[in-house]
Amino acid sequence: MKASFKNFYLFFLILYANSVVYSQEQLEGEDISTLSFLENEERKFLKKAENLFYSENNKEGAYKLSLQLLNKLKTDASKSRLTHLISCYFLELKRDSDSALYYSKKALSYTNFSHDSIKHKRNLLANMSLANTFLSKGLYKNAKKVSIEGQDNAGKWNFEEEHDRFILFLGDIYSYENKHETSIALLKKIINSIDVDVAVGAMMSLGRIYYDLKDYKKSNSYYYQALEINKNPYYDLAVNFYIVKNLKYTGKKNEMIPRLKGIIKRGEEMKISHLKNKAKKELIEEYLERKQFDKVESILLNLLEERKKEGNLLEMLFCFDKLKENASTNKKYEQALQFSENFLIIQDSINKIQKAKEINELEIKFETLQKEKENNQLKKDKEKQIYIKNLIMLISIILFISIVLIAFVYSKKLKTQKKFNEILKQVSDEKINSLMKEQELKLIKAKIEGQDRERKKLAQGLHDSIGNDIATIKLLIGEIRTPKIEKIQSHMDRTYNKVREISHNTIPKENRQNDYIEVLKEYVKNIDEATNLTVNFETSEEEVLNQIDVSIQNEIFIILQELITNTLKHAKAKQIDIRFEYILDSLHVTYEDDGKGFSVDSLSDNKGIGVKNIKSRVDQLSGLLIIDSHPKRGTLFKIEVKDKNVHLNV
């Protein structure tokens, strides 16, 4: 029951967030400052994302657009809205409270707004989102602290409706902590709120609390009060659902099944999947109680297919568990065994994903500890001061020689070109014998070509020898951190770049290679045309992916070749799906085939050498590899590699 109202409160928060947009338009429209002008210009882009999320119910599309806009739009007003939208996406659609928490806190970090009222509204909205995220994680103390702070600020800034919303939130938190008297007292204060949504929310919460207290008559009385004043279709469906749940305790149990079917139908028409699925689960329980096994199985199998498409492992686990219970009660023990095996397979996949996540967190903690030890060691190592002085002398000499050689090479190039031009002019003016002219020109060109070869050789030497010497010295002092050394390293970088620049003036530039993603597309296209496989290749943020460190690009390409080779040789697959994404400074690669699959346990023998090679390459990149494969079920590889070298040019 608590989980149901957490989801209701999330919907309530989203509706409130949407209403903030329109109240801000009047405030921002009157501000003629430059910041206000930028906010107004960017608002049309925000509306596209918000319409996708709220009006069109296209949460996935809204999330992708919000990520793109977050890198393009400039004002804090826009960024705070977008981060809030992304937070709602993770909490509502993905049930990923960690990501939701990250973006909720990020929304609070923006402080530069054209008007104080906008700033205060956004602060209250972000706090509500943050409190709701804490609540979803079961962190009631954190949620309560944020809610009390939001209530105080709303009162201080004279936002009466927002003040009532935080009271509603606090009432729910106290009820989850089983402090029912405190909760009821708070909620009764706002059942006559000027904000109808707040009043309806308070009545629904009171109905839920009295349901928990087994006072079903009083519970229904608040639900019916909510229906009388409610104007929101979502709340209407939610209230009716909870009234139906009370029927079994108020002597009207026989009405439950037809009314649950009605709620499911309305949920489908209104595209409110959460309430529709809640009603389906209640209907399953009613059919189980009445031993109508065929109807239970039909509902669960349809629900299972929907969850498979969504990739929702937890809900798939629920479906297999109920299918097993249904078959066992119906004495179909062989079928129950099969459902039980499927249940264990899904549970195993969830455990592996969770284990990989825990291992990654431990690795991060270990790396942090190692860095702290290194910093302490650097502070204690006083003997390196003498070494630093010697390096300073050596670097100074190398810098001086480098500058002299660079000047010499460049001067020789100019003199040679000038001499060649003068000789050509002299030959033309004097009109010497054509044979002598031809012979002299050949001698001059031969001389110049020889000088060019010497110049290129010298430039190559500058690049390979001096450049490498500078790089070596940088490595020698790489672990030393003092202001002088950092200044020396800066001078060395500039000198190294000058050496490269002068040497490149004498050596022709190589043609640039194709963009990385274009190379991958061409490779995949060739595989698709040359084999019976259908290869689907999808990317997002191609411009970013093309900027990833070359070493990472090369390793990922080799891994992709290895995966495709394994599929061709062993999998007997008909289709491969490949996706490249860049999210939060990380490259995400997903590779999936529909082949015969394999047992992950087989990686311990020689048959798993190919996969071991892939894991080794991912480990070299300090990446994360997840393998999900079972015989007759295909294979899924997920790779995540951190890359801090990409800087978006927004």
C-alpha cells in the first residue's frame, strides 16, 4: 500500500512541476534584462521536452532530448528544469533512485535566475523532487529533513500552495513511519486547501492511513470526499482503485472483479500503466482465491510479455513466481517446475548485475584509498628536492638547444627558397643557352631536393629525438607536484608543441582518417552484406563518440570484431543488435545476438578463451563488462568505459 502511494505522490509532483512553467512565464516575461531575454529564448526548447514528458507520455524521448538540451542551453533556469525532468524520468520510468537522486541534487545547484520568484519556485520544486527520491529509497529521515526545510522556505517566501504541498508530503512520511496520529493531524489541516490537488491528495492519504488501521468505513468516506472535489482524471482512477480494494472488507467482495476490469480498461485508455498493472495484480489475487487458474495464467502471460519488452527483470520475477504458484495450486507440477526454473534464471541475472555494481563501487573506493596513500608519500619525500634541481638544469639546456635548432631549420628553409627564386630570375633575365639553362636548373633542383631531404631528416629528428626526450623527462617528474615543476611542465608542453609545429612545416600532413562512428558503420555494413546475419547498429551523440580517446576507440573496435567473429563461428544467430551511447562521461556499448547462447560457467575452461580476451581488453580500459547468456536464449554483452578526454563544444 505504501509503494502505491509513493507512485501516486510522484505523479502529483510531476503535475505540480508542470504547473510551475506557466506561473513563471508571467514573472519572466516582465524582466527585460539580458538573462531574462535568454531564458525566454530557451523556453521554447524546454516546452518540447516537457510536452513529450507530460502531454505525449513519451518519457524516453523526453529524457534523450533533455540530455541534448542540457549540453546546449546556457541559463540556470533551463538547466534546473531539465535536470528535474531527468530526475523524474529515472524515478518514474526506470525506478533508478540513485540516478534520480543525482539529478535532484544537481537541480538544486543552479542559482543564477533573472527573478527571485523564479529562483524560489525552482528551489521548492527541486526540494520536492529530492524528498520524493529519498522517500523511494526508504530514507525517511532525509526526506523529512528536506520537506521541513521546504515548508519553512515556502512560508518565508509566501508560497501558500507550496507550503500545503510540503505539509502533505510530511503527513505521508509520518504515516510511513507508523506515526499515524501525527500524520492524521497534519493532513486534516490541509483538506480544505485552496489548491484542489493538495486537498484531494490529503483525502487520499487519509483514506490510505485508515485502510492500514483497518477502519475501512472511514477510509472509504475520505475516498468519496476526494471524488466529490476532484477534477483530475488520474486521481479519479486512483481513488476508484483504492475504493475497490476496500470492497472485500465492506461486504461487497463480489463487486471486485467487474470493477477491477473497468479500472484496467480505463487505465489502458488513459495510458496510465502503473494503476492498470496494480489492478491486474489485484485481479490475479482474486482469480487465484477463486481457483480460476486459466484466467490467472492468461493475465500473467500477457503481463510477462510486456515486462520482457521493457526489460523489467523485477516484474518478470513477480510473473514467474505467480505462474509457479498458480500451476502448483492447480497440481500442474511439471509446469510449475518450468516456471520455477525461469524464476531462478531471472533471479540469477539480477544477482549478477547487482554483484557487478558492488564490485565497481569497491574498485572506486580502493582507487581512492590508493590515491590518498600516494599523496601522503609525496608530502614525506623531501629528498626529491635535489633531483628537482638537476632536472631544472637539464630541462633548461634542452629548451635552449631546441629553440636554436628550430630557428636554424626554419632559417635554412627560407634561405633555400629565396636562393631558388633568385637563380630562376637570373636565368630568365640573362637568356642563357637553353641547354645550359636546363642543366643548371637540374643541378639547382637536385641541390634543393637534397637540402629538403636533410631538412626533413632534421625535422624528424627534432620530433622523434627531442620530442621523446621531453616526454621522457615529463614522465620522470610526473609524480612530483610542486609549483616549480608544474611551471616547468607547462614550458615543456609549449616547447614540445613548437617542435611539432616547425617539424610539420617541413613534413606534409597526413590525410585525416574518417570519423570513428563512420568507420564502425562501414564495417558493420560489410558484415551485413557479406553474411546471412542482419546487423542493426544504433548510436546516439555521434559527435561526442568521435572525440573519445583513440586508444579506447581502437580497443572497442577490436572487441567488436571479436564479438562478431564469435557470433559467426559459434552462435548460429540470425540477428545482431549493436548500440553505442555516451552517458555521463562514459562510453556504453551493448552487443546482443539471438543465437544459441552459452553457459557463463564454461568461461572457466579453454572454450571461453575468446570471451576471456574480451574481458582482458575491457579490464585494460578499467571498464565494466556484464555478460548475460544462457543456452537457447542468446547472448548479451554490456560494456561501460569511463572517458574524461571528451569536451563538448556547445
